[in-house]
Amino acid sequence: MDALNGLSAEVTRRRAPGRAAPLVLLALAWLSCQSAGRVRAVGDPAALRYNITYVREPEHALDVEVVLVRGAPRAFLFSQPGGVDTVEVWSDDGEVRSLRVHDGAVSLPSGTRFLRYRYALDRRIREEGPDFFAGMGEGDARHVAGREYLIRPRVVSPELRVELYVEGADALLPWTPGEGGLYRLRGEDLVDSGFHGFGGRRCLARLPDAVLDVAILGRFTRLEDAAVCAWLRQAGEEVRTVRRAFPYPRVSVRVIPVPGRRGSSLFGMVLWSSPPSISILVGQDAEASAFERDWVAVHELLHLAHPVLIPRVPWLSEGLATYYTEVARARSGRQSAERAWAELVDGFERGRARAGERTMEEAVAGSDFALPVYWTGALFALHLDVELRRVTGNERRLEDVLELLAERGSTSTFGAFSAAVDSVAGRPLFDALLARHLPRPAFAEMEALLEALGVKADSAGVKLVPAPDSPLREAVDGRL
């Protein structure tokens, strides 16, 4: 992922989506107060209670207290180690001990009543620079990934229940708080804990069937908050051109202004919390007009349209989102069909130039965030969509595969994706098409596919002309 201060000219113009800044390490700042833990309600069934306090003085930090009940786990770890190196534990008899964190893990002595530590946000930012995961922000607002600062049990059982409470700032976490601001979570929510925002301003981008809960974590010089929410609402509506309904009833989005930048979006990322959480960096000096050509927000939201593939298959997940980024913007009318196909052709050409003589299999085997990963995946998604339409007489499409998988849950496997394609096609299709792509030079299928669709690219640009499969092309970009 590109560092915030090192975006290349190409990435600034058309960055491979989903890149994030490198992780940095954060040292511990000792707790200044060692008062007794908060009293739990009698009969409280939760095994763990997290009390999180957003601290402003002397610097911004997060004080975390974990209260245990009898039978609670004793082996804990940080999913992303390095931010905290010492925790303090209190036993039932009042003894206080300081424990070192080794490789992100710590074992609590028998009889531990609660543990405490401080995650020093500003110290991390000052010493290592702003980081998308470990800490960034300006003024009184801060952004951080939950896995960086939340300690969790090493083993999370399915029945583990957790309560979490935040004070000291208006927080935007992936989950919906209950009455009194108390979050009631499952243990697995601590494993995939998403992005968290503290402070800032809030707005809601309402869709007919969902809401985007937005935190603006900093100051813009030329943008009103309403313009930010309108931009995200537009992106959400474009997702609905791909799926029959928005994939989740509520999604949280954090928007972080980046000083000295004018771009509408510098990069964004989805973390697969439940529900997923999204964060996007936007130039602090951006103007509302820049959102007219922005593609990052819709790309990140389009990741919600496909299931989480376990294990990960970056070329397929990024390819789907990259392909639909252009298609959805054409269907919504935000860009013309000609412009959408020009963007796809341009991406294919840049991906091919980067892939060189490598096969598709070789091109997607490197970094998850390499340009060929996105654009070989997008070419395959286009080809798969066209073939589904071809074999079904333009009655079925790739979106039908996404709908079928959504009925089965929010996660899937590569094999299940393949089987869903064949089910929609009514015949074996996926494996044969993939076998055409993988062993051949990356983008070898591009010219013939575009020619059949009537997408003609030359030095004058891209033109859409009549061709054998131009009805399929027109169905893809929404003109039928």
C-alpha cells in the first residue's frame, strides 16, 4: 500500500483501490490514574466488559479497561501487536502487577479482576507519522483500527459475549450501540473489529434501504459536511445498480481530511468487521466539484456487494469491485457509457504494461495491491459477465451470482463462487473460462473480447460500434 506522503503520479490519477499506509509501532504511555474498576451490574451475563476512555490531556490517547468475570479467558493478545508493551492487572485481593506483552500476547494470573493499559495515539502519530491503522487525525478527532488498540482473548469461543462502552468523545465504531451507548457484542467482533473514529462531526447518508453513518474526522477548507454526505449517498446509490438492495442496512464510514491535498479521495479501505467498516482519506483542500469524477468511494462500497472470500482471493474480490466501479457509474448516469469503457480499456492497458510477459497466474501471485491484480481481475469479471449473458440469451448476469451468494451468507469460498456461476449459467462455465485466462499472458483475452463487444480503441480514443456482442455490452453498461 502506498504511503500517504508517497503517492505516485499514476496512483494519484487512478490509484489501484484499497491501498493503505504502512503500519507503524506505538509505545505505551503509563496510566496516570489507578482507581478501582467500574462496578458491574449484578447478574450481567457478559464474560468481558471493555471500558474505553478517549483522553485529551496531556495528549490524545485511549485508556482501556477490561473487566473479567469468573470463567473469563486468561490468555489475551493484540491482533496487531506493537502498540502496547505493558498492561497492568488487578487481582481480587487488590494486588496490582505490571505484565510485559510478549509478541502481542499476555497471560493473566489466576484471580485477575481487570486489566488496564493506555494506547498513546498522539505519541504514535508524532514519532512514526500518521497511519491509517495505528493512528491519524487532526484537531480533536482521531482515527484508528480496532485491532491496533483492543486486546482480545487468544481463543474466542462462539458463546463469548462482550460489552463495550466508550466515554470522552462521540465515537463511530462499526456496531450500533444500544440504550445508554452500550455495545453488546460477540467475541468474534473483537477479532474483526474494523475501523474506529473518535470525535469529529457526524452526518447520515440515507438510502431507501440503508443508512451510511458518517464521521468527518477533521476540518475541510472548501467542503461543507453536507457535500461529503451527498457524495457518499451517490456512491451508495450506485451500489444499488449492481445489487437489488444495498448489501447492509447500516455501514459506518470515516472520512479523514489530509492536510495539503486537494484530491477528492486519496485512498480508501474496507475492513470486514460485522457489519463492514470503511475509511477514506480526502484532501483537506478538496472542492465539492472533485467528487463528480471520484471513484474511490463507490469502489470501496462495491466491496460490500460481494461476499468475503475465505481464504482471500485478491484478484477476484478487487477485480469485481474494479469492474463494477466503471459499470455502476455508467448505470447511474454519472459517466457516459463511452467514458466507462474508456476507463476500463485504460485500466487494462496499464495493467498489461505492468504485467509484462507474465501469465495471469504469475501476475496475480505477487503483492495483493499490484496494479495487475486489480485489472486482470476486472478483465476476468467482464469476461465472466459477458459469457453468463451469452449462454443465457442475455437473461442472466454476474449480478445474479452475487445475489445467489448473498442469500447464503456474507462469507464464501472460491469453490462456492465457481459453483454459483455454474448454477446461474445452467452449465459448467467458471473453471473453463478461468483455464483460458490463467496459463496465458495476462490480458491475452482482451482484444478479442473488446472487439466482439464493439469497443474500438485507437489513438483518437474509445468508440462504441455495432458488433456481434454489442447488445450484451449495452446491457452491461445499462443503456438497455
